[in-house]
Amino acid sequence: MTEDEYIGRDPAPQEVADRERRQSPEHAAWVAAHREEIDAAKAKIRIEDL
């Protein structure tokens, strides 16, 4: 169940498109290819937040 279903509202078309893009095989492949860079950026943000 998505948050929209839980609160009883229909998602906006842009929200649907974004969700579908994030769930696509192409997006998963891009994330896998860039995982090291993504993890390094997240770690840097965490360090800067301290």
C-alpha cells in the first residue's frame, strides 16, 4: 500500500511518473552503476551534518 492509498488520495500525474521511473529496470541499472558514487556522497553529507 502506498502512502496515497493509505490517506485516500489519488497521486498527481507527476508523482505517478516519478514512482514509475524509480521502479524501472533502467533506473535500477543506473543506480547499480553509480552505487559507489552515491554512497560516497551520502557519507559526505552525514559527516557534514555532524
